[in-house]
Amino acid sequence: MKQFWIVSACALTLAACGQVQPGHVGIRVNQFGTNAGVSNEALGVGTYFTPFGTTIYEYPVFTNTYTYTHSATEGSRTDEEFNFQDKNGLGLSADIAVSYSVSTHLAPKLFQKYRTDAGGIIAGPLRNAIRNALVNRAAAMGVEEIYGPRKQELLTTVQNDVAAYFEPYGLNVEKLFWAGNVRVPEVVLTQINNKIANEQHALAAQAQVATIQAEAQQRIAAAEGEAKAIQLQGATLRANPEVLRLRAIEKWDGKLPQVTSGGTPFIQLDK
């Protein structure tokens, strides 16, 4: 009988204990007594006595990644995509992933602010903050910018806004990622693709014209160089006529033409 009571007491003691798992920080919440409320002391890894009315909540202190997506096979089973508009009111949507962690010493403050666990913060305050920042930032940009060259810039500004908002509460928003392409109405997407294709063709045509112009300039330069060389050569020969006679002698094979005049070609010997 005595052993029964000992085992029962041990079981009750274990049942009145809570744990903080590795990689997490704990927050003790008391429902009753003089210490009712959220404890200001963060709990490290270990096992703690949790009498009736006491609960330990955990937040991850290592980096976690969660994806808000339209798909039911990733993140939540419900549609968690973000809907927003460009500066002209065009409706867009996108899936976004977030990497986050919780600062150990600020974990109690984070719980005091939102009164929920990590899953509740992801589904509620964090998602709302991302959505609000995305709506505000995208409203100043056109769809071609959002879908094209300023796509990453948009997400970076949203990340900075969200990170600054949660920093005082110890929620570290480390990185936001596009989890796929920004979804644009099909008609608008076709227009964007056609414009991009036309721009590429125009660039190719400009490059071809530049090549033709460069080749023409090379030919002109070569012709001008050759003309200047001929002019210089002519001026030299006019200034030194003996050079022409010397060249004629150098090219003569020594044979005299069969002429009746008896003259000697090219060569005029001084007496």
C-alpha cells in the first residue's frame, strides 16, 4: 500500500511538470495566486514544476521558415496567399515565405503583447504585418515594376518594415522570400511578355545597326588611310624624281627592246 502511494505521488509530481525543449525558450504563465500573469523571467531548456493553473509556452530561438501559400499542401491547409494591388488598382497575389526566430530575453514581452504561442503569432500578427506592409509598398509601384525589375526591391522594403515593427518585442524577422512568381491577370501578363519581346527585338536591331556602322567606319578608315599613303608617296616622288628612275632600274631585267630608234629606255646616262 505504501508503495502505491509513493508511485502515485511520483506520477502526480511528473504530471505537474512542464518542459522547455532544446532550441526553445519558455514563458511561464500563472492563472491563479499572487503571482498570476506572465512571468518576466524567460525559462531555458529543462523541466519545471507547473502546479494547477500554471502553463509553460515555448517560442523557437533557432531560425524557422514558414510559407504563406495558396496551396493546401504547404503551410496551412487554408489559402494564405497575399492579395494586393499596384498603383493603378490592378489586383495581384503572391506566396511569401518568412524566416524568423525569437530573442530569448524578450520572449516574455512577446507573449505579453500577443498572448499566444508561435503558431498563433505566425497565423495572426506576423501575417497581418506582412500583408499591410506589402499593400502599402506595392501601391506606389506599377505592375511591370512589381513583376519585373523591382520585384526584389519591393519584398526587401516589406521585410524592413515588418522587422522594424517586431524588433521591440523580440520577434526577429530575418528574411522574406517570394515563394513563386507574382500572380498577374493573364491578359496583363500577355501584354507584359509581348512588350518584353518587342524590347528584346529592338535591342537586337540596335546592336545589328551598331555592328554595321562599326564595319562601315572601319572600311572608311582603311580607305582614308590608303588614300593618305598614296598622297604621301606621290609627294615624295615629286620631291625626289631620282627615286622613280631608281625604281625603274631596279625592276629592269637588263634586256633592251628591239626598237629602231636605238634609245635606251628609262636610263639616261650623263656624259
